[in-house]
Amino acid sequence: MVFIPWLCCRVEQLCSSSTRVYLFWAQFLALIPGVWGTFLRRAYYRLIFPKVSWQCEIGFGTFFSHPWGIIEDDVYIGPYCILGKTVIGQGSLIASRVSIPSGKRQHRRLPNGRLLPADQGFFEIIRLGTQVWIGEGAIVMADVGDRATVGAGAVVTKPVPPDSVVAGNPAQVVKKRP
């Protein structure tokens, strides 16, 4: 069922540097509810990305804004998330409405002050370690270490150390686990 979307993306990839066709299908598949939607999203990303486990769940309304990502085993991504170039470690949980853009530099400004559209050359890969928990509505723009927790609504602009809990805007370490 995802062969046609994959084929369209493949043709786009061979003919241009645009990702509009990829994004159309990613957003379309994000809107299919229930078990079928989860299955189709997982299958689509398995064809496009370097690695996507069959043992993951990608919630309703969630999509990856770039045609690159890695999703390990036992990952849960809640509804209405928007993710950029992301590596999600085994056993990680991402609550709903979480944004993980591809780093902090999405746009550049010219010397005259004019903003430029998104520049792929400035995008970063954001890595979430194993057993990471990201709370509702968080924005993560830097790597998160193994077994770390990001509180609901936190804005992560600096790397999060392993075994720590961060919260706030900007996110600060509020607890270290032994």
C-alpha cells in the first residue's frame, strides 16, 4: 500500500533536490487513524529512512519533516509530533505535540536582514539516547543522553546529559539519577 508513495518519492529524489512529494505523503499518511495508520506510517518510513523498527509506534498526526531518520526497537512517538532529522534510541517514549526540529539553525538571515528559506546545509541530526522520555509539548533542539527525561513543555537548546531530568525554558538540569 505504500509502494506508490515510495515510488513517487524515489522519482522526486532522482529528478530534483526537492522534498515536496515526500512531505505530501508523510503528511497524508499521518492522517490515517488507528492500527492501519500506524502500520502504513511505519512501512512508509521503513522504505525511506536508513532504519525503522517494526516494533515502534508512530502516532496519528505525526510526521517527519525531512526524508531521514532512524527509529530503534520499542519506540513510542505520540500523536501530533513533528520531527526533523532524528535518531531515536531503543525504548524511548515521546509524548504528544513534541517538536524535534533539525537543530537550532533552521533559517539564515542575510546582512540586509532578509530571511532565507530553510537551508538543508545547516540542519543537524538530533540524537535521543536509549530509554529517553520526552514530555508533552517539549521542543528538543539538541541531543538527549541515555535514560534522560525532558519535562513537559521544556525547550532543550543544549545537550542533555545521560541519567538527568531537565525542565523549563531553557531546559535546566533539575535532578541527576544515580
